[in-house]
Amino acid sequence: MISAKADALGIIFPNSYDTLVPELVTERSMASIPFASRYRLCDFLISSMVHCDISNISLLVRQNYHSLMDHLGSGREWDLARKKGGLNIFPPYAQKSVKVYNGWIEALESIKGFLRMQPEEYVVLTDSNFAVNFDFRALIDSHVASKADVTLVYFKSEIPEVFKRSNVNMHEYYYNFDIDENDRVNKIYLNSTQDGEVNLGLNIYILQRERLIELIDEAYIHGYTFFMRDLLASETNKLDIHAYRYDGYVAHIHDMKSYFEENMRLLKEENINALFSGNPIYTKIRDDNPTRYISGAKAKNVLVADGCVIEGEVENCVLFRGVKIGKGAKVKNCVLMQDTVIDENASVEYVITDKNVHITAGKSLSGNDSYQVFVSKRQTV
């Protein structure tokens, strides 16, 4: 593990896009959604920060954060169990003046005293609805060299269809940008309906800590709520906003269909190599036995975590820890979360199961490539 310290602290917002995947966040936040057979979405951001010497990381939770706390613990797996800095989780009712925040500005206002006491010069702010193996050191260097007020990260992508709908929730803003030849942001678009590839925001920002406090003070006085919509988007003529392009692999979760598709994309070798070929991603250790394939089992094109027992047929699936597939069962094009049990002779296709789901013997459950059946946590079918 890296023990050196960067001159930046990290702040992660685990709940900003929870309402996009309501099925998965009834008992957890977006940041703690299981992904890629053994990880949670927050693992990718926290691991990336640690590998870039950011050893002071805070999560500003809004609701449903017990699962996140259980997963992260003291931060030992990420070398963040420290007396100074390390891993901090700020609940929404830490003191009488704190309320459940709606946007980043209200959340940051509630920890302004904490920010004033930190020694780091820079602050990295990020949401958690994506998985990337990100080089935060390169971002810090680019920001320092640009001498900008704020640097934001973008990637080339089409705008997800969910953000082109008229019923998008107030918490679900997405942004794309006009960027000039000097990488300066000239205009910020909110939930644009533009077709084709755009400069889509990854919701990662960096700025000086003292500058952030100044901006939050000003924004809070004016009753602003959202950092990008209310503050940056309206100040592009006054603030020097620098754009940093990310060309690496992005697993972008914005609805249940994208959650399924992003997991299934990792069944292709080039995609899983792109996500995991950089620095290792750390996660909570469970100490399971290796996966066992019992005589007669068939497995084709699967991503399987440890602790699984497979007796039936599995094809094009992502299996999390402790999944059991009974004899004669047929499982195809599925994402099965931790400790799911598929009994003998059951047939399951295009299904997403949450943790501890039980599909009983002989049952048939099927969706299709455009709509996947979801079975919620601890349910028996």
C-alpha cells in the first residue's frame, strides 16, 4: 500500500443518483451497489484515490448508508484506518444544524468546519454512479498547471436516454460542455437532448480547498443547492473552469438496464482488462473458499467470484460471492448477487437477483435483452 500523502483530500457523494435505480437502493446507497462480481461502486473511486496518494477521504452520506458503513468499516482494506485523515463517513445528522441535504452545496456547507481544519491544499469532489480506474494524480497535476479556479472531468459519450425524459428528478442532473481549444469550459448544458457524442461530465471536480470554502459561502448565502447547476453553470464568464478529458474505461450506471449491461460488458476480455489492468481495486475481504465446479457442471463465458458452487449450466453470467447453482439448473444472461441460490432444475434467463435470493426447484424465470426481471433482496421465488 502507498503510505505517502498527496496535497489533496477526497470527498465522495454516495447518494446523488439513487433514484435512478430504486430497485437497488431500498437498503443501500448508489456507492454500495454490488458490481463486477465482488466489488461495490465505491471501491473503484476509493482505490483510485489511495493509489494516487490521497489518504484523507470523506463520504457525505444522505440516506440508506448502513450497508456502506458495513462494507467500508474502518477502511483497513484500503489502508485508510489512520489516526489522521483516513476514511471519514459524515451522516446527515452529525449536529443540530445539519439537515438532510438536497445538493452538494448544502452537504459541503454542513462540513465547512471540517474543511477549514484540513491541511491539504486541494479538494477532489466526485459522485459514485460509475466505475473507473482513475488517475487522480494526473488530474491534480493538470489542475495545478492550468491555474484554473476549477477543473472538471469529462469523457466522450452519448447522453443517456434517461436524462432526455421530461420526468427526470431534481437530483438527477447531467451535464455536457462546450470546450475551446485551450480546454476552457465556455458553456455548461443541463440535461441536454443533443444527439450524438458530446463532452459528458463525469462529475469529478478539483479546486483549492480555500477557494471551495469561499464558493460555498457565497452560494449558500444565495440559497443555492447544486454545485454545478447553481454555481458553476451560471458563473462560466467569471470562473476559469478547466476541462480534463478522461479516455479510459467508464462503466456508467444511470438505470437498471445500464446496470445489467455494464456488468455484462465485463464478460468481454478487452473490457475487463481495460477496467482492471491499471492499479488493483480493493474491496472488503470475505475469506470464502475457491469456487467449485461439481462433476457435470457447464460454464461458458462467466465472471465468477469466490465461494460459488456450480452443479448446473451457466452461460453469459456475472456471479457474486457464494452463489449456488443446483444440479440440472440452467442459468443464462444473468447477474446474480451474493448468496443467491438457484435450486435443481430451475431455469433462469435475463434475471438480476439481489443478495440472498432463493429460486426454488423447477421454477422458470425469464426476461429479455431489453427488460430484465429483478428479484429483490431475501426474496424466495
